[in-house]
Amino acid sequence: MTYLQFLPNVRNVIIEKIDIESLLELLKSKPSNKLEIWERLKVSSIVQITCSVIVNVLLLVFLKVELNIMGGYLFVKLINNNGDEVKLVDDLQVKYLNNVRYLIETGLAELIDDCTAVVEEIMKDIPLNEKLSHDKLNEIISDVISKVKCIRVTEDSTKHPFCKYFTNPHWTIDSFDNNSEYMTMTSQTVDVLQGIDCCHVIDKTLDSGKDQLMQQLKTSFIGTDMSEIQSVAQCTSSNLYKPVDIPLAKVIPLLNHEIHEIYKDGENHFLDILYAHPLLREFSESIYEAFSKEYS
């Protein structure tokens, strides 16, 4: 529920900063620079979908870490049954969980800028009329993610490059009403987020998110081999369906449609895949276990 509450904010930042709708409105007026606008759409659509996959993973991993650290902390406080301390935790919980706003309000904008620079470089020599296969599109998105990582690589080999987007450098410096518990929790949260285990979890969950996106796009890259159809009955035969290539200009609306699928309410296969990732669950359980013991 905490994760879902933040999703509209994430979606709004992405949609407002990339602003594909404005480009589509410009096209409706049949401007003289139509080709230029299509080129911007080409970049923007890939930036939008790639950033959505990345930020959803980062948001989920971040909240899993925070909620399980807080969960361990609350467990011990409640076991001790000290009313004053439980009230203190209620206050701390709001301040502590609000740390995720750094990702949404600052880190996401940086991610979009970095991703835009990478996509412009990758897509500059791919014309709008070039046909893309499903595999080629998968390769492009994978390449974007890989190259955005390279922008943020640090000398610390255990820290994931994307830590830059969700770790506020002031968390371990600033004080919060001289509250040592808050500072301790925040410092330990940063340690977990920058650890090698978290790095591994981010990469594996990112792979799953990207694979699910491509799975959802796959049906658009399958056509019917009409030359093999000899009867109406054969129209339902699975061997009559084959992969097809699609012009890049027609891939753009497919990518734009998937944004609504990623953020939609109710049944959402993309989010279900992220939630259910076994490594993320194991990681969450180990954090809770470690911190519930640490505070006891």
C-alpha cells in the first residue's frame, strides 16, 4: 500500500518532465517541422518507458529496505510495550518513510536527464522508417539501461550505480531534532542500500521488470503468415503465427500505451512480477530478521 501511494507521484513527474502529450498535440496542427517533432517523440517514448521500469524497481527496493528496517524497529518497541516509545516511533515513521521523496523529487529528474542523453546517442542513427524486431527493441532498451549505469559508476564496487538516484547525500550529515534513533536508522538504511546484496537485488529485479515489459509488448510483434492459410480452420493454428518487424514510427505509440499499463490500478502484471520476485522477498526477510534482533 505504501508503494502504491507513491506511484501517482512518480507517474506525474515522468509525464510532466518528458511531456509526450505536448508533442502529440503539436503534430495534430500539421507543423512544418513535423519530422523534428517525430524525432523528439522517438527519443521521449524510449526515455519514458525505460525510466518507468528503472524508477519502479528503485522505488520498490527502497521501500522494502525502509519498511523492513522500520518493521524490525517497531517489533521490538511493541514487544517492550512502552507507550511513550511507540508514540515516538509513530512520529519517526512518517519522517523516515518520507526519505523516499528524494527519489521522486530529485533523483527521478536526474535519471530522466541521464536517460535522455543516452537515448539520443543510441537512437540518432536509427530512422523512423527502420523496422524493428522484438529482439532489436529489447536490445535497445537493455543497452539504454546498461549505459545509464555507466554514467553513475563509482569507485565503490559494492554500490549500485543507481544508488545516486535514491540516496540523499545529506541523510547521514543533517540532524533531525538531534534524534539519535532517527540518525542511526537512516545511516544503517544507507549502508543496506549501498551494500552488495542490494546491488544484486536491484539488477535482478530490473531484469525481471524489463523482461515483463517486453513480454507485454510481444503480441504486437506477432503476425499471421497468410501464405500458409489454406482453410478457415487453419486460422487458429499456432504455427501460422510468426514474428514480424515494425517500423520505429509505429513502435512509438506501443511504448506510450505501455506507460498506462505499468501504472494502472487493479490487475497489473508488471507490478505483480516485481512484487513476487523471490530474491527481493528473501532480501526483505533478511533485513527484517537482522534489525528485529539488532534492536532487541
